[in-house]
Amino acid sequence: YSFKEVFGTLVVQKELFDVVAKPLVEDLIRGKNGLLFTYGVTGSGKTHTMTGSPGDGGLLPRCLAMIFNSIGPFQAKRFVFKLDDKNGVDVQSEVEALLERQRREALPVPKTPSGKRQLDPEFADMIDVQDHCRVEEVDEDNVYAIFVSYIEIYNNYIYDLLEEAPFESIKPKWNSCNTPVRNGDFVPPQSKILREDQNHNMYVTGCTEVEVKSTEEAFEVFWRAGQKKRRIANTQLNRESSRSHSVFIIKLAQAPLDADGDNVLQEKEQITLSQLSLVDLAGSERTNRTKAEGNRLREAGNINQSLMTLRTCIEVLRENQLYGTNKMVPYRDSKLTHLFKNYFDGEGKVRMIVCVNPKAEDYEESLQVMRFAEMTQEVEVARPVDRPLCGLTPGRRFRNQAFREELSRKLELRGGPIGAEPEERSAAELFFQSFPPLPSCELLDINDDQTLPKLIEALEQRHKMRQMLAEEFAKNVLAFKTMLQEFDSSVVSKENYIQGKLAEKEKTITGQRTELERLEKKIKTLEYKIEILEKTATIYEEDKRNLQQELESKSQKLQRQASDKRRLEARLQGMVAETSLKWEKECERRVAAKQLEMQNKLWVKDEKLKQLKAIVTEPRAERPERPSREREREKPLPRSVSPSPAPSAPVAPLRPRRSRSAGERWVDHRPPGHVPTETLLQPRVPRAITVEAPSERALARCDRYLLTHQELASDGEIQTKLIKGDVFKTRGGGQAVQFTDIETLKQESPTGRKRRSSPPNPDPAGDAADSEWTDVETRCSVAVEMRAGSALGPGYQHHGQPK
């Protein structure tokens, strides 16, 4: 695995700080946010990297030392900057800050630890940093204030480690469900809530933030007030295993000085608030190695879940960056990632220190840690931060200090305060002070005639020079007065010109205001019209939708009526065609029946005539021999071909053909919507498997297939079709059905017409004496009635009627 920097086991804390944390401190001074993680398996040295050891401080004390070394001379007095409850900062005047300090000092318990008392030797060596590292380019015209807060994320809950309330002073009693029993002496700490400020930055509401003025004071807050309360436990892998994620937040508030360089500029918009978050993550661990149970097991689960959420957020950010997607990053799945959402969105720089333990037992977990850490290097979320523009002259702090120092020096040289007269002396008087001193005026000898002439000569020269300077000064004053008059006249002319221009501008502005008012009135009128038109359009759209719905319903109704009409026409046409065909067949049958009836009558008459002729031609003496009835009965009678009559009874369906062998079985496929018909003959399939839907299992067990299908015939009656087929196996191992036969089961109504009986007996031919010989019925033991449509021959249908 490749990383930006790899440190060995013998690396010192200073080298690690210079590479990792020093750029973050420089960005903090310049108003940018920073986030530093220590990540790794439990027992790999994350807490040691963050806090250090006696004699060799870690990243946190070194960051504090570098910050205070850089802004030490430029710190504001205590309570000049005051944090509000909405993750913002206000600036107070010197008087308000003084009153606040007096009020805090009057309290019985000071809220912030004093930096003047002696340090605890337990951590005094950790903050004794000898290198005095500092930021080179610090804005000297700003004032600074440092606020620190310390929280921990335990079981996905946020707790304030700097709260003044007693923290687990009396341990609670735990019941069998691993929940604390209510006890009046034990007050569990209250979990904090995450919220979002007006700049969309996440912060912890109600969190204690302490203003510190030195490295010692800040580290004392961290060690004594916070680190002692952090939750640790003894596990199989680490004697002091961190059971929570600790977050130490350093906030830096800075604001520019005013134009004089004395006081803080009282403008909230010019305040810059930046923060550096130092996070000591709890170590990822496997429960099968730590042998955790009960509370330790629940803590390990929450730790691993929050670290997994951190990995997921980094992976989604990497995917969005590499592939241009816009997936939602699951920040809210964990309080750890939700607190630092702004850093992942690009509000600051993020650094991660991966701690690796070279033990062989941690090999697999170390590989997972390094794989994730290598992947995080591909995510770039930093973006520039816009700082507010001050607009004041740079370097005003030191210029003002130099001016005050020079003024105090002059006051000391002059022996007191300088009055108004020396300040108003002319340039000539200052020039006279630069003259050489006068010659000595003492007369020690009465005969000395050189001292007084020298003094008179020097005084005359000074008088002449003074007169010359006075004349020159008068000329300069006159010239200056002339210049002032000219300047005044030019100023007056310019003022007049400016007043004219201002009058023109005011007229223009007045006209523009009038035009603006007119346009505003017009805009209001147009907005009112637009509102009316929108309401009208809404009404029209509603009417349009109603009409469209009505039109669609009408069109659907017309389509249904048209389809019903077409269906009725088709049904009527089918019924007409069927009725026509039925009547044509009936007419043909009646014509054929009439023809048979006439043929039978002719045949009867022919028979009677033959008998009559035989009687006439025979001699009377002898009794006529009666023809043998048996012979006539055996003699075949000629029959005419007649069509088969139309069936008047319901057509009985053919039964399924018997199987080719006794071992064949049928699949009786009957759909669930089967309507039973009222026919007498019903299909019966022996050894059948009745199914509602054909399945591969049923087809594999049978050889034949029967499908019962029902539909509506053209006359409106239900028609049942029995579709039969053979089942055979395919090459792919399945079953296929080949249809071979179709049987139809249908119920029809009769026509209501009865067939006519046989024609009446023909009139007897001959006298009454020969009637028994001439009557055909007397010659037959069984009467034969000739009726059309008989299946026994041309018009025969016999009934067993005695003679």
C-alpha cells in the first residue's frame, strides 16, 4: 500500500507534527478549518500519537503550543469575544469585557482554570515543547481568542466531557437487562444534540466552550477536566482500550482592529471563526479476539458500526468524484460522520494518521485498515474559503504603538506635558534656536573694548536676519493668504458647480422615482391582471379537463355500443343463416316425404289393380287361390331412396376412444370456469387425472390428453368441445401434446313440428262380398303404416299393432 508519508517505529513526535499537523495549524491561523483523525486497530498507538508521553508531547500539545506562540502578542483580553449558543461569535467592547471579568471573578467557583497556579507534574512534561514552533505570516492587525471544547461519542451518543456536573460520582447498579437501575444518588450524563447553524455547519448544542490564554491552561482543560472522564476499559488486547471517539475542538476567533489600531472593530461581519478538530477514534476490534461480553460487546458493536459508516461515506464521496455520480452520502447513519459533514462537503482540510501495530495477530485487520486508508487518498474535498475584506490600512497596530512610544519619549524629555504655545511656535523661532550661541557677555577688565563690539555686532546681525525673516514670512503669509483666497474661490465655484450637478441629479432622481412609482403601480396592475388571468385559466383548464373526461366517457360508451351492435349483428346474421339453412333442410325433407308418400300411394293402387285383375280373369266356378302371404312377405319390395331425417333430439357426444392398452392414462384438463351443460350424455374419462392447469408432472404420468373447452355458439347456446391428443416425450426431456381429435357437445331446441301419419286407406275396389280379399289389411297379420323418414326402407315404419 502506498501513502503520502510513512513513518517508522522510532520516529519522534516533532517529525510527525511537522509533516501532518503543522499545515493544519497554519490554515487555522489563516481562517480555514481542519480535521485530524487517528485511525487503526485497537492497541496500535492512536492515543499515544495524539497526546504523547511525559517528556515528548504528542500532536495535541504541540498544536496548542504553536497556536499560542503565533498569536501570543495579539491576543484579545478575556471575554472580548463571546460565543453564542448558535455556533457564532460576538465581539464586546472593553467596558463590557471588564464587567464580564469582574462578574466571573465574583463567582465562588471559577469556570476556567487559572493559568497562574502551578502545573500538575503528571502532564507538565508533555507541554514543555522546546522548539518554539510558530506561524511566520500572522496578521498583526487582528486580535485573536482561543476557545476549546472536548466531547466524546459513546454508543452513538454525544457527551460533554467539560460539564461541571458530577460525572459518574456514584456508579449505578445494573440489572439483568444491562440497563441502570434508577437511583437517586446517580445522575447519568445528558446526551447532546447535533444541530445545523445558519452557515450549514454542524455543531453540538449546549457544549461547554472554555476561553484559554496559554498552552498550559488549554492542556490543563484537556487533561484534568476531560481526559480523566473519558471511558476506557480493560480488554484482552489493550489494558486501557478507548471505548469512545474523543473529539478535541480548538476554535480560533479573530477580528481586525479599528482605524486607530487600538480597539477591536465592532462589526460582526468582520469576525472570522475557524476550528481545528483533533479526533482520537476508538480502535476497531473483533469480538472473538477481545472476548468481549455484555457492555463491552455492545460498545464494540457501536464502535465498529460508526467506523463502517465512516468508510461508507468516504467510498461514496470517492465514487461521486471518480464517476461523476450524485449519490447521497449517508452522513446521518452515525453521529461521528454527521458531526463532520461539513469537512466532507469541502469546508476544510482532512488528514488521517493510520496507526499500524506490527503484531502478527493484527495482520488481517491491519490489511483492512490500510486498504481503506489508501482509498481515502483519492478523495479531494478541499476548496478555498473567502475571508471578509476589511478595507483598513495594514500595519496600523505597530504604527500606532510607535507613535505612542515617540510621544511618551518626547514628554519625558520635556519634563512634562507639552502646552499649546510650543506646539504653535513659528518656523522662524525654531530657526532661531538653531543659531550658534552668543559670545560671552562678561566684562572682567575695564579696558576690555572687544567684548561689547562683538556682542553688538552679533545682535545687529541677528536683528537684520530677523527682519529679513519677518519680511519673508510676511511675504509668505501674504502669498499664502492669496493662495487661500484663490483656493476658497475655486472651492466656492466647485461647490456651486457641484450644487448644480446635485440639483440636476436630484431632478433626475425625482423623475426616476416618479417613473419608478408609475412602473410599480403598473406592475401591481399587471400582477392583478395576471392573477385574474391565472384564475380564469385555472377555471378553463378545470372545465377543459371535465369536458375531456366527459368526452372520453362518451367515446368509450359509443365504442361499447358500437362493439355491442357489431356483436349483435354478427349473432343475428349467424342466427339468420342457421335458420335459413334449417328451413331449407326442412323444405327438402318435406318434399322428399311428399314424393315418398305419392310413390307409396301409386304402389298401393298398382297392387290393388293387379289383385283386381287377377280376380276378374280367374274363372268363377273355382274359388280363387289366395296368394301365399309368406311368399309375398319373403319377396323383397322395391324401395325408393330417401334422405335421412334431421335430428330432433340433442346430439350425444362421442365417448373418448378406448386406450390402446389398459395401462394408458388420461389428463383431464378442465378450466376452473367450467359451466355444466344440461345434456343427458356427459363425457366420462376413466383413470383420468383432473387438473385446472396442465403441469409437467401430470403430463409425465399420462399418455393421453383431454381439454374441455366451452364457447358461445351463434344461436346463443353454450357449446362444449372435447379436444383430444397424445402425449409423447421430447428430446430435451420434456413432454409435448399432439392434438388428434375434437368432439362437440351441444344442446339444441326442437323445431316443434310433428310428422304426419300414413295416408288414409284407399277406397275398396269391388263389391262388399270380395272386400276381405281386396282389403290389404285383411291379408296381413301386422299392419304396416307407410310414413316418410322411415329407416326400414322406402317409407316403412312398423308398429306392433294387431289386425
